[in-house]
Amino acid sequence: MKVICDRGALVDALNLAGAVVVARTPKPVLLCVRLEASNGMLTVASTDLEVALHLTVGQVDVQEEGEALIPADKLTAIVRESADSTLTIETDAEAGHVRGEDSHFKIFGYPPAEFPPVARFTDEAQMEINAGQLHDLISKTLFATARENSRYAINGVLVERDGKKLTMVATDGRRLALAKGSLSKVEATDMDSAIIPTKALGLLARLFDDPAETVKIKFVDGQAMFATENATLTTNLVEGNFPPYKDVIPKDQDKKAVFATDALASGVRRAALLTNEESKGVRMAFSAERLVLSSRAPEMGEAEVTVPVESYSGDAVEIGFNPHFVTDVLKVVDADQVTMEFKAGNKPGLLKVGSDFTYVVMPVSLG
């Protein structure tokens, strides 16, 4: 194999492929990326046996077809540190050679045949969606997933299809994010719901260069496949039952406040400055005139921040929240205004943007 690559394009591909590669494994081939030069293209593949990625690298000149299996960390570091605009990669038996104008690196690799097969998208898609919309759905739910929770089903994001409507839901048991979007195409499929692992969705969100491009989706044999023009991501689905999320969303809230998103985010961030692990809640006192945020931490001090209310209906109420759970959601909201709804100080709060985004957050006791 011998290819001349645009260094920038190769760095981008290796960074993405490297995000799949596990940090430790008894199988050395899983620490590698597989390079294949054929049909005038260079493809880069990586897998951790749960998630697999297949990328096509643009701006290459294939002078000799072939393949190689090279440790991902060393190859990425060499390409990233190079000052050359193009690099030549060629193979000699199981070794890879990376050459620049003033450098030559020889990296010992492994037989390409030992690399696990990485699926490519074939046949027709079962669903299609605009990349920008899919990225938006992922960003509005992924942050709320559990991390290493023993209830494995909530370590992923639930994806549900109803006709051309696509709903994504994530929860860690203390908060829940729900976002809705629309598919541009749906073919006959028996798969109307699935739980996609957090790692896979985080990688998927990084694959979209053009928000207008189409993402093809297919579910087959316990796996989900997502394909763009230059990439295919395959992931095993999370097994187990997702919590009955519809039961968690309050339906009898009788207090409603509308805020400018930036003003609310700024207020919560400032009030959170004087919190710690022992006292990490922020008291939120809602009234028709304003929202007063207050926090107190022993041996640290106290804070009080006032945020204007655009509109308010209902009786005054005080409720405590983990401020990070509020700022997390306000980071992904792309609207100028948000609505918060409540029932009582010991009941969950709701944050909404239109009819397509709902966020439920549990209150905390402030003592």
C-alpha cells in the first residue's frame, strides 16, 4: 500500500477513529486502526467490538492499493505533530512507514486479517434524517444519560419512532431530557424503538460536517447503523427495558414562569459559585416580579442573585435544584426563551422549549 494524504484530512479521520479505540485491552489489534487503500480512496476503520467506525478520507492519491493495521495512538501522534501539508503512508510487510519532507517513521503493526470485520452500510436505509436535526436531538438528550449506572438501560438514549416522528429520551434517574424531531424518509421496519449507547451517539454527533446532509439509519441483528456520505457507524444496542418515561413527566403543573434563556443561565451560574459538595443546591424563589436565586455554603459564604421574569402565572413557590442540572440543559437550548413549570417545592420541575423539548429535574432538599 502507498498513499499520499492531505495531513489535515487524515488528522480529522484519525481523531474520530481513535475515539472508538479502547485504552486497554488484551487484544492488541483493538488498539489499532485499519487502513485500506482501494478504488482511489483511503478508508480508516476502528472498533472496540461494541462500536465500529468506517471513514473515507478525502484528498488522497492512491499509488499502490493495499491495507495495514497500525497502532492508533502512535499513528495519530505522528500525523498530528507533522508540519507537512501532505504525508506518504506505505507498508512493508506488517510495518507502516510515514514519510514527510524531513521525517520518516516506521511503526510496527499487525496482520490486517486479524482485525475484526467492520460493517459497511449496504442495501436501503430504513430511515433517513437531516444531519443537523439529528445532531440537535443528540445534543439535547445525551448530556442527561447515566454514567456507569448499574441499570444498564439508562446508560444509553431511547430512540422511538412513530410514523415520521422521532423521539429521543435520556435519564440518569434524577433528570430526564426528551427531544422530538422528524424523519425525512421511513421505509417498512419492525424496529420502532431501541436504546443507543452513549458512546456511539457521542461519536455520531462528531461525524456531521454539513448539517444539510442526509443520515441513513438501519437496525439489523441487534445493531444500529448510521451512514453519511463518508462514514458508517455501527453499534450494538443496549439491552434491557428503558424506564417508563411518560410516567415521570408531570402533567398537573399549575405555576409557569418564562425567562430569557441567557439571563436565567447567567443567574444560575453565579448563584452556583458559592456551593460545594455538602451544600450544592440553589434555592429558587419564584414570584410574579422576579426569580431570586440563593445559595449558602458553610465556611464559604452566601450568594443572592435576582433574575427578571418575562411572565409568571400561579402562586409564589420556592424550590431547590442542583444548579448544574439547570445549567447543563441551558447550554443545549437554542431558543431565546425557556418556560419553567412547577407544582410544589417538593415536586419535579419542568423546563420546556416549545412542544419539541421537555426537561424534567428532581428537586433537592436545602435543609
